[in-house]
Amino acid sequence: MPHKLTEEQQLILDKALEPGDEIIKVQACAGASKSFTLEKVAQALNPDSGIYIAFNKSVADESQSKFPETVDCSTIHSLAYKHTVRKYGLSVGVFKPTDIRAKIQFQRKQLIHNIIEKFCNSKYTKIKDYIDSIGSDITEEEIVVAQSIMKDMKNGKRPITHGFYLKLFHILLASKVYQPKKVDFLALDEAGDVSGVSLEMFKLIPAKKKFLVGDQQQSIYSFMSTVNGFKELEDVGVTMTLSQSFRVDNHIARHIESFSRTYLDPKMNFKGMKYDPYNGVPSSVFYLARTNSSLVEKMIQLINENKSWGMNRPAKLIFELPILMLNLKKDMVVYNPEFKFIEKEVKYFFDNDEIRMKYKKPFAYIAQKHEDDISIKTAIGLIATHGAKSIYKAYNKAKEHEQYDDHKIVLSTIHSAKGGEADEVHLMDDCNDMLDNVFAELKDSNRTFDMATDNELESFRLYYVAASRARYRLWNAKHLIGFSNKEDTLIRVEREL
């Protein structure tokens, strides 16, 4: 954490103090102390009123003691809760497909449930507009069912979900039913990877000075229908940068910069810190994977070595796919939308005599049908290598580890590690496989890199996120240009710097 402002931070502060209403967009690289910068800006502005919207509650709580007392630091959910649930005396609860009373097939109830959830996170105020944007096969009758459910939530006839009170606040703002007073200071953090509804609320809340802060190269949650706030607002306000990372040592940072300029943004700057030579035992270690199955593989290894580890996600979520693949059966129901396709594939397998004769078991059919899916591929490899007994043993052991949060070794997917850091980071092989697959796909389809799809480019952003978690040591990052994984080379480079 810096003790004084860098030149870039000072330029942002000076810009903030200029008269006039304007959106200031701060494109900050990983570890650039963007929250610290916002704190200094807010302190310099000394606003009579302000709102800082943080990514999670822990950041909001920590920031409240650092920002001026006049600035309300909260998550977007807390902000919406105050103006909907608390104001109208609503009760928050869970909404499941089984709560839909209409006499329709269960799969259609799941579709309605999924549509409502995604609509609530979208930029749209009308569910029909959202449905038109995604081209769903939902029927007019089913839309009426969805509208009725949300109307009941709004009127307190059924528990309101966390997603819906966000949407309700958005609609109140957009329709001007609720017209908040203009604040002096409004900031949205993690704006490079934000829900559509959050960005719309940021746009609708009136403020003298608005700050959009984040790293668009850490936009890695497209599967959750997030948007890049910088891209959405590229034609408004002024863009400034924070290119100094206070997390990463110079010898790693220069390779991250080279990688980023090659695959993400040719103008991107990523500067590290000149730390003292590091030859000691790391106080924290990350093992980062692209898939949960690779984490299970590492757990099995650590169990055999009688070593302990920690996790930043529940064991149930980490083991969900491999255990699902171990229990493929006729008429199975998969509730997680991410893996809903497996239920459909298994149903197709049992309904098709020709497919069943060819593959014998649904496991083999899914393995062949989705051989390019890295999550399926690693789950199948895990099962083939270790078998069900070892996987269930690791699962039970992992559940024991959920009780502790002080482990030196932490196993995490790249997605879950966003925002974290460690003295030493090891990339699991599937992180490298992820980019190998993209390069192979580009070659097979005779495409150059500038023709890569958004999903393919997101793989490179994931790699950037993974590499930029490391403070002193980074291992197995074979796609960082010019980077060596030999420890003696790293120590030598450290001494030269």
C-alpha cells in the first residue's frame, strides 16, 4: 500500500478537484490500490454527501472507516435493500422452481426461474425487452407467470429475492418513482466486470462527481452476464489510468506487461515494485486452477503427502461436477444452470437406442460429445486417474478443511482468487491448457489472433488475473512471454534488480 500518491494518482485527484460535473473513469491494473486512490479523492473533495459502492461487504465495511463520514460505503445490494425491502417492509427469502404454482412441466418452471434471475441482473426494466435480447423460447403464457411472480414479490405476497430487490430499486430509479437527492460523490468499484443492473443504477443516481473504477482486463465473469462498464460508457467522461501495481515484484510484472501488450491491449502498462530480494519461506501460497476438478486433483496429492490446505469456496461447489459425472443416471435432475446441459445429454442418451448402443454408458457419450470443454475434460481425467473412492475421500477431507481459514496453502480457481494475493503462486496445468486450447482452435479454424472470439479473449484475461496474484514467486506460467520458472533464475533476477 502506498504511503504517498504516485504521479498517476495525483493526476486523478487534481482532475477530481476541477469544477464541473463529470464521470471520471479510472482504469487500474491489478494491485494498483484503486480503493486507496478513491479514499484520497474522497478526502480531498470532502463531500457533504457521497456513496461508494464496493464489490463485497468486507471491502465496504473496511472502507467505511477510511472514507469521510459523509460517504456511505456499501454494496449495491445494501443500497437497494435500504430503499426497497426496508422502506416497504418486505421479507427476503428463497425462490425455487418448485415455488411456481402454475401447472406446467418442471423444466419450464426451471426456465421461468432462470429467466427471472437473469432479468434481475440485466440492464432492462421490462422482462419482455430482456427476453427479446436473448431470444428465449419462453412462451407468452410463461412470461405472464414470471410477471405475476415478480408482482407478488413487489406486493409482499411472497418473499422477495436478493436479485429482485436490486431490480425493484432499478425500476424505481428509472421510472422516477424514487428521485434521490444529488450527492457530491459517487463511486462504483470493480466496474470492469459489473452486472448490468448495477451499472444502470450508477448511471441513474445523480451526483456532482462520478467515479468508475476497475480493471477491464479482469473482466472474467461473462458466464454471469456481467458487462464491462468502461466499454459501456466509453463515449462519456474522461479515462485515466493507474499502471503501478503495489502487489507484484518487478521481475514478474515486466513479463505480465509483455503478455498483456501482446494479447490484451498493446498500450497497456503494468509496473511492479522493487522489493528486497526474497529468499525466505512464503507466508502464503496459492494453487490456482481453471477448473474445480484440477483443485480436487491437487487435494488428492496433498492428502497423500499428509499436508493441510485451505479453500475460499465450499467443498460442495468444488466437487459438484466430478460427483455429478460419477452419478449419471436416467431421469436425473440438475439444478445448477451451469451444468443443466448434462441433464439434457443424459436424457438424450437414454432416449436414443442408436447412441446407447454406440457408447454403452452416458459417461462415455458426454466425454466424446464435450471433449473440447475443459471442465468436462478435467473432470473425466480426474475420475479416470483416481476413481470414485479417492474423489469421495478428498471430498470428505475438504469438508473438514472448511472449518479453518488460516492455512498457508490455499487452493482456488482463478475466478475465486480475483482480489486475492499470495507470496507464491502456482498455476495448475489446466491454466496453461486453457490457452493451448485457444491457440489450437485458432490454428484449426485458420484464424489470426485478432479474430479471436470474446470467450477466447476471456481466457487470456483469466491468465492475467492468475499471474497478477503473485507477489514474489510465480510458478508454471509458461505463457508469460520470456518468463522462467527456474528458482535460481528468479533469485538471480531479484538480486540484479
